Amino acid sequence: MKYNRFNNIDFSDYFIWTICYSWLIIDSVNGYFWNLGVSLPISQGIKSLLLIVLSYKFLHNKNFLFNFLLFLFLLAILFISSGIYYYPFLGTLQHLSKLLLTICLFIYFRNCILTWKNDSFEYKAFLVFKIGIIVLYANIFLGLLGIGFNTYSYGEFGYKGFFASGNELGGLAVVLVPVLLYWAYFSLSRFYYLIVTFLSIAFGFVLGTKAVIIIVIFFSCFIPYIYNENKNKLFYLLLGISFALLLIVNSIFYLIDSYEIPPSLLYKFDKGGLMLILLSARDQFVMEQWNVFSSSPIFQRLFGIGAEVGNVDTVEMDFCDILFYYGFIGLLIILVSLISLFRLIKENLRNNELVRVIKMSDIIMLLMAALAGHILFSSTAGLYIALFNSLIFSNKTYPLIYNKLIKK
């Protein structure tokens, strides 16, 4: 008889899903104290415990054996390199654990989809999304009432609510915004879909980050375009673009009238033009760190120089950070893993209506990871990235599940 402990949900499953439901609430509490200058590793402690529980399930399930060996192999790379060259081990382990937690959650969710009966997984998954959307949007819009903290340290521009970092919210937005717009498109009238679109675009501007604004505008047009089976696709696309551009123009004039341009932006524009503003000097950090990396011994170039080595802790470009932290071997492992993920997406493209949105979200996430970072190693977005991608294995009709969920 095939052994599978997921035929019945046990206590560890309840623990895992409880953490998933309260994920952003935990990060908000942690971020509140962090913004006040109080370092309380609440979120880090809970997520470390979650990683331990997931490892326990790996060890007690034959289906997880290969994945757990891969998990140990990734850790072995870290141990080998740190053991020989004694780079700051704890900082690198903390950095690596964020990605490993995302991978472990993805494996866990996939197994739940394949073994749980009825719509139990899908219901839980979209409840996680629903709570996440409410907490995220509430955090940002509370800024309009003067509650919470600014996204940027200079001036009073942008609101990130109680989250520790506004940059971390880009990975959240590229998952939760498409989920919200997808639900709105299938469950509400077209008028209310535009209302949701308006609120989402407003959310991007209140947060004040370039990436989130672009994400919201893109998906507000992309979802009606790919799911409208009539010949009106171009109409919906143009309508969404016109709506977004109108809001952008009004917002730009409002910002020009209401705020002074921060001196740091003027300085960056004078020094490097628009490219320096868009990349926030990350290209310069990459060159500085590359000089340190390229002059290291061959073993360190293969396995990485770790965190906190060189002139900067992180260049905030995920693939460059992977290269510097974990070397060419680490970068190769990550690239092979990503290629495998897109192969799985291609194989399951017709599984359900949501897979096309997942594929596009992943493409945008990789672009963001390459240019702005805070995606692959985001402890805030990791859960939602893993959960969203695991849905490629489900053959359920998601608009129907959405309707069930919204009525409860």
C-alpha cells in the first residue's frame, strides 16, 4: 500500500495553514516594531519554525525524499564554502533560508493538491489570498489617514503601512493584484471590475513604487484581454490603458503641485540621468561587488563569497546576489530550477484558467528579480509566490471556487 500521510490532515498541517493565514499580519506586527527602531525577530522566528515543521514532513513522507535531498544539497554548498573560507555564516544562512522556505512551501502545496480530496486545498489557498489582499490593501490605504510609515525615508512620499520595507511589496503585488483582478473579472460586472482596477491603481500610487504601479496597470489590461472570448479584446485593452493613463496624468500633476522633488532624485538625475533613477545605483553596486568576486580564489567563485563580504551587503539584484553569495554553482542550480518551473507550467498550461496568469506573473517576477531584487529572497512574498505557482497542478475551475469563497 502506498504510504501517504496527507490522506488525513494532521496537526502539522493545521499549524502550517494557520501561519499561512496570518502571514502578512505577522509581518505587519514585525514591521511596526522595526520601523520604530525595535528589533524583534517575530517574523523570522515563526518562519524558521515553519521551515523546521516542513522539514519534519519531508522526513516522514516518501514522496518528499528526493526533494529533501535536494534541500540538503543546497545547504551543503553553503556549509562547504563557509567551512573553508569562514565568511559570515549566519548572514548567508538567513539569506538562503528565505529561498529554501519558498521552495519547501511550493513542494508542500503541490503535494496537498495531488493528495487532498474535493476542493479543500483550493478553498484554503484562496482564503490565504483573500486575507493577504485585505491586509495588504488596508496597510497601504491607512497611510492616507496618516496611519503607518512612509515608503521612502526622504520626504513624505508613499505609504507602506506597517511593513518593514516597501521594496518587499513588489513581489506581493505581482501575485495578489492578479489574483484580485482575476476574481473581479469573473465574479463581478465589468463596471465593478473597473472599480477594483481603479482601487488597485490607486494602491500602486499610494505605495509609491515604480514596479507596483507598472504591475497594476499591466494586469488590469492583461486579464480582460486574455479571457474575453468576444471580438472586443482590443476594446477592453484600450479602455484599461486609457483609464490607467488618465489616472497617471492626474496623479503626476497632483504630485508636482503637492510635493517638492526629493533632492536625492535630483542628485541621481544629474549624475546618471534616468537610468540611475530607475536602477537606484544598483549597477554601480554590481560593479563594486564584481571586482571583489572576480579577484577571489577559484573555489569562492564556484561556491560564492557569502553575505556581508565586499563593499556592499547586497546589490539588490537577485541573480547578481546569487552569483556573489553562492557562486557559479549556486547560480546554475537556481537557473535550472527556474527552467524546470517553466517546463512544468508549459506542461500544465491547460490545467485551469489561472495558469496563463501565473506564467505571466512569473515572467514579470523574474524581470523584477533581475532589475530590482527582493523577489526570490523575499520572506514577505515567498509564501504567495509558492502558493500561486502550485496552482498550476490543480484542474479545478477557479471562477466557481472564487464564487464559493466570496459567499462564505
